[in-house]
Amino acid sequence: MAKKEKKQKEFLTEYTVTNSLEKGDIFTKLSAVVFGLGNIVRGQVIKGLLFLAMEIGLIYYFVSFGFRALSQLVTLGTKVTGQEWNESKGIFEQVNGDNSMLILLYGVISLFVFAVLVITWRASLKSSYEAQCIKANGLKPNTFAQDVASMFDSKLNRTLLFLPVMGIVCFTIMPLVYMISMAFTNYDRNHIPPGKLFDWVGLKNFVKILNLNGSLGQTFWKVLGWTFVWAVFATFLNYILGMILAMIINRKETHWKGFWRFCFILSVAVPQFVSLLIMRTMLQPEGAVNILLRQIGLLGDGQSLPFWTNVTWARVTVIVINLWVGIPYTLLTMTGILQNIPVELYEAARVDGANAVVTFFKITLPYMLFVTTPNLITSFVGNINNFNVIYLLTGGNPASMSYYRGTAGKTDLLVTWLYKLTIDNKDYCYGAVIGILIFIISASLSLSVYRRTGSYNNEEGFQ
């Protein structure tokens, strides 16, 4: 008897599309064509009608608009906006042509609607097969009221996640797919709809970006090199100096710990963009810093330190200012971790005769790295995409005409160059390619490094 009940339970839970098509009766199989038919026949009328309404609505969308949008997605439009001769009137008339940008957008939306159709089709089949199995075992399928009640009980997770998931799909995934699609077109300053159409070009844009022999490729690799240099210095200097500062304040000999922490963390209260704009103004050739240096005699009349005009000065300056902006956040994190390192570890080290240097490298640093490595990885990726610091301080300057069409400067990161390519230069296809490459670089580095850390391989605790 127990075996029979176990088999019955297992049978009832195998509600898959394959089983629905292979083991389902005629009504279940017909549910693949007429959504909800199996539910209606077995007494779940409201549920079945909802499936049917979804099918009718989705079919209506594709018949009235979707199929045309998908067919135009192949060519991205053929008719150009312009003037045509009207023989009957004897004049030229303005004729509206296709808009490749809207065609691409509507095509992407239609692909997602098709995905909704597939999901609804699967749900209809599985629901019909579930109702069939329940009836076959002498049980009564849930009523619509019971299904609704389960959405706030056993299936509460689905109810709570529905709106967030829909928001992510509509406002994150769909726009991302749209922007990624642009990387495979020639959508640039010479192909801006509706006056001109753009078309699919495959991987040509990727080849241009990665080609070292072309101006675009040379610019990409040089900007990528500086992006990595910036990310390394901005991340690890913040980390190391913030750790040292936290250790100095946290030691027993330091008095007024709260006061010192307050002094360093005070800058966090000021919005970052305000701090960066103030620093940018102060370091101008006629800014407060240069004027002060002239007044105290360190600079002659008319002389200025080239904070923003010299490449080396500009790069070092943005790294130093980023330390001033970022160290307070590191200080907060490190202070909390330092106060949670077991005191017994330090006492045992002192008993064994370990000095401060040995204690740091054997206890403090390994513990810090174990706890903060995931945060260190995200900080590194964040600095690769640190738009605010570079754009608000230097705007990517000093400029360089050796770069592609003068669009990039010597302090530009990939993300700020992407912004200039799209907003200022209207090379949307190249901007999309750079965005994809940034994602690939960031994701591959993050995953490969994280899988080698103790935080991943030894989740149970620090040894």
C-alpha cells in the first residue's frame, strides 16, 4: 500500500511538457492548440478561460502587428524617407519611409511577446495534464478560489517575485537585448533614421574595434590599457590605505577613536559629484590651488601646475582624488571587520613571540582578504565602470587627436569613451560593441577570480 501511494505521488508531480504530449489524453493534447481546453473540460473553467484569453490576445497581437514586426526585423527597413514625384499633382511630395530604430525596437518586443506565448503554451499543457492526473487518481482539481489562495500560501514566492521579475524583464533585459542588437548593425552618424536606414553588418564592428591596425582599434586598446591601470590603482590603493588607516585608529594606543573616524568620514556626507566638481575647479590653471602656490612663492607669476593639461599629472591627480573620495568607505568596512577578528588569535600569536609585522601578515591580512574579497572584486569592476570620477574631474582630457576622430582623451575610461561615442559622435553601433566588451571583461574577471578565493572555496569559515 505504501509503495502504491509513493508511485501515485511521484506520478502526480511529473507535470512536464513531454509527459503532457506523450501521456495526455485528447483534451490535454488539444490544449497545445486551444489553450486551457483540458482545464475547462475538467471543471477548472475560469483557469481555462484565462489561458484561452491569453492565447486570443497573443494571437491577435501577432496577426495585427507582431508578424509584420518580425518580418521587418530581417531587413530593418527598405523604404527611405524623402520626396517622391506625384504625377497626378505634378509636384514632389514628402513620403515617410521606414525607421530602422523603431523596426529594431518593435522586433525585439515581438520576440519577447513570442517568448510569453511559448511560456503560456507550456503552462497550459502542464496545467491540463495536472488536472488529468488528479482526476485519474480519484481526486478533485483545485477550484479557481483554491488556486488564488495557494498564490498567497504555498506559492507566495511566485506572487511576490512576479512584479520584480516583470520589471527586470521590461526595464533591464529587454533594453539590454535592444542595445546589444545595435552592435551588429551600422547604426552610426552616417545611418541615422528616419532620413537614412541602417542594416545588419554581423561582426564587422567587433573586427574594427579589436583591429590594432585601425584608428578605432588602436584607440580601444590604449583606452583599455589605461582603464586597467586606473582600476588597479583606484581599487588597491583605496583598499590598502583604508585598511592601514582603520588599523591605526582601531589600535589601543589611539585616543578619541570616534573623533578621528568622524573627521575622515565627514566627506561622505557631501554628495560625490559636488566634491568632484569643487576639486575640478580648485585645480584649474587659475584655480585656488595654483593661486595659493603663487602667493606663497612656490610658483612664479603666470605659472600653473598642469593638473588637467598634462597626461601624467591628470592621471595621477584623478587617482589621488579618488583616494580622498573612496578611503572613508573602506575605513568604515575595515573598522567593522577589525573589531570582529577574534582576540584569541592575537593573544596566541603574542604567546608564540610573533611581532606586529608577522601578526599582520598571518592573521589580520588573511582575515581581511577572506571577508572582503567579494567586495574587492566588485570594487574593481565598479572602478572599470567609474564614470563619475573621470567625467566630472577631467571629462577625459587632455584630448588626443591621435585617437579615433578625437573622441577619446588620455584619461578616458572605456565607459566614458562609450558615452562620447554615442552622445557626442552618434556612433551607436561602436558604443554597443564597447558595452558588450566591457561586460565580457568584467564578468569573466569577476567569476574567474572569485572561484579561486577562500570566500568561495571555504564558505564555512576562516581557518
